[in-house]
Amino acid sequence: MKLPTTCGPSALGLCLLLSACASKSELPPPPPPPASAAHYSIQPGDLLGITFAGEPDLGQQARVDWNGMINVPTLSSEGNAEIRAAGSSPSALASRLSSYAVDNKILVKARAQVQVIEYVSLAYSVLGQVAQPGRYNFPRGVEPRLTVEEAIALAGGYTRLARQSKVLLKRGSQVYALDLKKHATQPDQQPIVIIPGDVITVSERMF
């Protein structure tokens, strides 16, 4: 594997990444099955959608702060109701919100529903030679599974300097070197699926 002859400050990270994956050209293992939504624990940074049956005016969105709390001002006459959300399942938090609304005499009977609109942990990164490098959330309404080609397409696709034969996929402490140019010409190949937390780096062509 040919590495750049010099590694300046801007290229040092890529050089180290290339060195780390020099002996790791195998494909990453299949992703584990996604966690059941019923067993999901709300995390700081998640965006929640809160509704109450028959009470459209009480619906709102709330971002879980980094202390694990949400503010639901519609459930307090004072306009401030902080409730712990992190660590609870959506259904458990809904029960807590229902009780809170009744205890504070906002509703006589309350039936809350909580939906996770945006999972803070369900993100991946695409770096290097793509049109729009950055951190991306998996599309809503589908399992958090994309092929590496789909992830690159959502980042605007390759630039003219992209080296499609050297795409790096970092998963945890492992780095895999992928030849997506070759992979695209072999229809019998298994799709390379990414999962939350993966980092994709498209290398630059060497002239």
C-alpha cells in the first residue's frame, strides 16, 4: 500500500488512518439487529414529540438537555415544568407525563404519547472527498441501516478528486479499507451496511 511521502498537519489524520488500516482490507461484519423501539432508553440530545389524546393544544416537541431533562411548559400554570426523560422508555415517560398533567390539574384524564423524532445516537459521519462532508442522521421512519454508497450519496456524492478505490470505514477501533469502485462492478457482492457511529472517509486520488 502506497502512503503519502509526507504528512503535513492537514494530512496527518488521514495518514494515521491509512496506516492503521494497511492490513485491514476485509469487509466489516454484518451489523447487529437494531434495538427494539419498545426497549429504547431516551438519551440526552434526543428530540421528542409529545402529544395528549384529544388535546391538540398541549402537543409540543422537546429536546432532552444534557442533564437528561425536558421542559413541558404546557403542563404547568407557571409555564415551566421540568421532567426527567433520559433513561426512560418513551412509554414510561408518557405515563409520567400523564400523571404530571393530572396532578397539576391541567387535565382531569390524561393520555400522553411520546415519540422519539430524532435519535441523537443514530448518526454517522462522511468525511474527505465528498461534496458535503459532515455528520448525518439516519433518515426518519426506517431502520438505522444504509449501505456505504447510500451514505456517500446523501453527502452529495464524490468530488472529482475522490479515490473510490480507497474508502475507509471506521467502526469502533477497527478500520476497513474498501474498494467501492471494484465493489460496484461485482453485482454478486454483499452490500456494505453502515450502522450508527460509523465514520466514512473518502480518500483523495494521488496524481
